[in-house]
Amino acid sequence: MNLPIITDPHFYAVAIPAVLLLGVSKSGFGAGFGSLAVPLLALAVSVPQAAAILMPVLLLMDLLGVAAFRRDFDRALLWFLIPCGLVGTLIGALLFKVLAAHTVAGIVGVFTLIFLAQRLLFPPRPDDPMPSKVGGAVLTTIGGFTSFIAHAGGPPVNAYLIPLRLSPVVFTATMAYFFFVVNLSKWVPYAWLGLLDWRNMATSLVLLPFAPLGVWVGIRVARTIEPTWFYRFVYLGMLLTGLKLCWDGFLA
């Protein structure tokens, strides 16, 4: 007989750190680390189940992030990002049962590492042109797609936003509002795919108290950290994410 929640201690040994990382990432500080949440949970449960368990956690974190940065987001940028992200989630919903989650993870990991290598080999200069709208639309659509499949939408969207050289607070606020809308749009398709069962939702409720702690820590740091160090932590999060996703996609 199935118990109402997951009781395996190994699950919580990876789930609690995953939720804390996700909370810190949701605050903007360490953006990219949040994409490690599903791979970490996948050490104990399947990727679809991990994604489903994190849905209520993400909703709470999104609400906290939106409330904390309600005056700091870039409205014009959001009007551009959100439609592209929603197209990506629609593609993800249609292909969810066709594409293996580890294949998507590997593709996202390779893309993330290529972006970081490009930034390292060809560091940005103040007179560099802004990234194109076409490239931004493609990257944001990919972000919506990978967010639906494995809550790993951060790296593609970061690849577009980082060259825009936004301040840490504006970067954080814009990402918070963008993913609030994208994650909200995933509830109906997740239910349609049969992922939101009672056991997953009850397990998510056990993890919810850890969500505000991660968000609170990240918000405090994001509002005080120097931009140079902020983006260094973003890069570090993307590096670890890229390596872990490549491992899950091609080597595990």
C-alpha cells in the first residue's frame, strides 16, 4: 500500500538541499543553481516525479520572489520574455512523453557549458553590442521548454539576460516575474499528464517550510552583493548545473 508521503530518509537527504538551492536561486543570487534541484531529486525518485514534487515549492518561492522584488523588474523586457517562455512550455507539454528527460538534460548541459566557454574565451567588453532579439526569443523559448521538462529553464534564459548587463536587483526581479508566469502555466499540463498525484503533493508540503529559508538568504545577499561577484556566482551556478546535466544526460 502506498503511504501518503515519501518516507525514505535518502529522499529527504537530497530533497532538502535541493529545495534550499532552488530558493537561493529564485532570489537571483546564485541563479543557475536552481537547475540542480531536479537532478538532485532524481538521485532518489524519477525525473517526472521530482518535477511534480517541486511544483508547489516553486509556486511558493515564486510568490515570495515576486513580493520581494515587485518594484524592480524590467517591464518592457518581461513583455518580450513571457510570450516566448509560454511557447516553450507548450512545446514541452506536447513532447513530454516523447523525449526522455535525460536527453533534454544533456542538451541543456552542453548548451550551458558552451555559453560559459564563450564568455571565458571572449570576455564581454563595455562596447559590445546587445544580444539580438531573435537570439533572445530562441533562448527564452528553449528556457520555457527545459523548464517544463525538468525545471531547468534558468541557463538558457541567463544566456540571454547576462549580456544585457542588468543590475543584480533588476536581473533578479525580472527572472522572478518571468518564472512565476512560466511555472504557473505548467500546472494544467502537469495535471493533464497525471503528474500531480496526492502522494507527490503531500511530499511537497513536507518540503515547503524550507522554501522561504532559501529565498530569504538569497534576497538578503542579492540586495547587497557587488555586481561583479553576483555574476561570478551566476557563472558558478551555471557551471555546476552544466556539468551535472551533462553527467545525467550522457554518462549516468
